[in-house]
Amino acid sequence: MLSDEQWAVLEPLVEACRPIGKTPPQDLRRTLSAILWRHQNAAKWRAIPADLGPWWRAAQVFMRWARAGVWERLLGLVQERGVRLGMVFLDGTNVRAHQEAAGAARRGDLKPSETIVKRLAAFAAGMERRPA
């Protein structure tokens, strides 16, 4: 997924941002390719192709780096250096909607049949002939 040119640009930035642990991640390029593939295809973690490595490794790295703020630091470095990524990440887990946006009923709402009757009554009242 990541070409040699792309990886040559990203590797030093990733190394500068990633948390340094006891053991470095195995095949970081392949793991990042799996994360990018998953986000570009809006797929589930388990749908990552086997040639990009185990799905659970990509998911684990992504979640750990998200908690550690690695993605924000990486984006900052990329923007400072003027690297054109050509991609956008949107983490939908933090996008919230008001309860009314989901169609949740409010307390005291009329039952559907009562609402229909009230609308029909209002419509009929509007159709009545008015004295001239």
C-alpha cells in the first residue's frame, strides 16, 4: 500500500512520534499500510487483507497510538514539513448527535395515531369555507 517513496518520507516522522517501547513493532510499514487500507475502505478491522498482517496488530497499534496522541503529533509534523498526504482521517467514535437526531421520542409526545388525527383536524380546519 505505501510505496517506497511514501515510506521514505513517512518513516522518520513516524519514528519521531511513536512511543518507544521495550520492543519495536514488527513490520511497522506493513502495519501502517493495514491501518490506512482499513480507513480508506471504511472496512472493519477483521476485513484487512491477510497480506497486510494480522488484523489485531493493526487495530492494537491504531488504538494505542490514538490514546497516546501519536496521530496528532504525526499530523503536526507532516503539516510542518509540507508533506501532501492526499487522505483524510475522521474518527467517528467522537461525533455525537443530539438525542432528537436519532428519532428518540420525547416525554409526553403523542402517540402516532393521535398525531395523525391532530394533523388531519388542522388540515380540515384550514379547508373550511370562510365567509366572504
